[in-house]
Amino acid sequence: MQKRQFLNTVACAALALTAGNALAQDKFKIGLILPMTGPFASTGKQIEAAARLYMAQNGATVAGKKVELIVKDDTSAPDVTKRIAQELVVNDKVQVLAGFGLTPLALATAPLATQSKTPMVVMAAATSSITQASPFVVRTSFTLPQAAVAIADWAPNNGIRKAVTLVSDYGPGIDAEKFFKDRFTFNGGQVVDSLRVPMRNPDFAPFLQKVRDLKPDAVYVFVPSGAGAALMKQFAERGMDKAGIRLIGTGDITDDDILNSMGDVAMGVVTSHHYSTSHASALNKKFVAAFEKANPGMRPNFMAVGGYDGMRVIYEAAKATKGAGGEPLLNAMKGQIFESPRGPMFIDAQTRDVVHNIYIRKVERVNGQLYNQEFATLTDVKDPGKAK
Ligand code: DHB
């Protein structure tokens, strides 16, 4: 009797183990690490919403496996991002890491992606060098040099000869400054001063005062997503627009998420970027409508599109590898070419970086709402940062 009981217990345990294994193998796990709280929470909210939309539209199974999206808040602290990534790889055995709301968060995790051979899909961070930090990084966001060079070509042909640059003092800001300055100068423009503001809790007032005193034709700005509203408010308070100083920049400054709340001061601001909520394609109209339906009161911005396309790259790679992770999954991400809500998009197999159109846009009121209206297109722009 005792023996039979013992055997029964063993049999049950073995069954449980098999079931557990089968369950584990039946899952395709995506570890999505994002700033969900703190000053960069809007980035996390946009990307999570877009990732969930992609899953709702494309099914929660891929290659016969149930897709499990594990969302973790890194509070935008690099040591937390790295610790969470480690836990996701070691304990949860995720097939892929994704998210990365800021450059320092991506750079902190890149060595772990290399060591563990885990593909790492960067959906937000945009400093050129990130893809070089690990051969396992694939990027679906954009790069600052792509956007900066485009506006540096536009400005001198549109009455802007003298500019001051004003950027957040970290990776993407340094890229935004350098690539604008080099190209603008090459085009005959003059950068009379380059100002850098702290990335966290910036007070733009003293910097804007400096710009006012220098009286350039334009101030060229990069701040990370979400920070544009504060800058725009202080720009108006100092009467910069009335003093005839134009505001230009990469599209991070007129972020679609907050643009509508900026008011008249944003009207006419010209920026360069890879995505606008008002991008006039059938696919984008469908994307925006579905996103807004699933997230009332929210508008998809360039962070959302980075998350949505990142999920596309992951799903298609998982289908090709039948749900396997590691190097095969990474290789299946390389060279993907598809239509994104932003327009045509390509993951360059050599650089693992995104190649896409960059649009020149102007803030206009359409049906009572502010939008970045695209009026010129540079097609298939590779990251100029890779040619260094
Ligand atoms: C980065 C963050 C942003 O919010 C943005 O708009 C561009 C770049 C970054 O940290 O890489």
C-alpha cells in the first residue's frame, strides 16, 4: 500500500514536471522593459499600448506557441533595467528582450544580451552607437543623426543662417547636436553657440535667455519624448517667438502625445522625424484608429510606432524560427522589410538598424487639433552615424 502510494506520488510528480515542461516549451516569452513610472512614463505607456494592440490584432500565438508579454517597469534607472533583464533571461527564460526607453537603459543591458545570446529589440532609444554595443541589438525606433541631418538641410534653404543648438546633455542630444552642426555648417549656416541642458529635471529658462541674447534666426532643439511641453511653455513665456527666433528641431520636441496641449506657440514649428500621427497612408489611418479605440484619450506617437514595429519584427522572426530564441531568432530579424504605419521600413542586416523615410513636418491645426503635417520626404534614410 505504502509502495503504491509512493509510486502514485512519483507518477504525479513526473506528470506535473512533463506538463510544466510542455507549458514552458509552448510559450514564446517577450520581456518588455520600460519606464512605466517617473518622468519618462509616457514612453512606457505608449510602447506598452502599441505592443498590446499588435498582439490583439495578430493573435496571441505564434508558431503554435502562446505569446507571453512580460512588462516590467525600470523607472528609467539603468541599474534596474539591467537587473530586470537578468531576471527575465535567467528566471523567466524569455526568448527576447524589448523596450528600452532611453539610451542609458539600452547601453546598460547590451552586454547581457551579448553574454546570454538574447536578441534585444530597442523600440525607443535612439543614440546611433546603441546597435554597436551588442551584436544582439536590433533597433525599430530611429536614430538622432537620421533626423538631425534632414532638418540641417532644410533650414538654410528656408531663411535660417544663424542657429543656436540646445540639447539634452546625454547620448541622443550629443548626436543631435553634432550631426546638425556638421551638416548645417557644411550647408553654409553658422552655429553661434551650442547649449546642453541636464537630462533630468531641466530648467530651460537660463538657456532660453542665453538664446534670446544671441538673437539667432532659430534655436534648434532636442529633448527626449515628453519634455517638449515644458520647453515650449518657457519658449512662449520668454516671448522668443515674438522676438523673431524660430524653433526647429527633431520631432521629439513636437511629440504627438503632448502636441495638442501645447497650444498656439507650437503652430508653425518645423521638425524632422520618421513618424507623425497624421502620416497619410491607409495603414497608418487604420493603426491610429485602432490605437485610439483601445486607448481612449491617447494618440500614438513615435514611441508607439517603435513598439508596434518591434512586435512585428519579433513575431515574424518567431514564425521563421518556429519559436526558437537565440541566434536563429536574431538572424530572422535581420533584413526584414515591410510597410509600417510610418511608411516603408527595413532592418539593415549589416547594421541591425532601421532604414526608413524622414519627413519634414510643420505643426498645423487640422479639425481643431494640432498635428505635425508632413510636407517633404527623404526616402530610405540610413543612419548617418554608421558612416563615421
Ligand atoms: C531617447 C529618448 C527619447 O525620449 C527620445 O525622444 C529620443 C531618444 C534616448 O534616450 O535615446
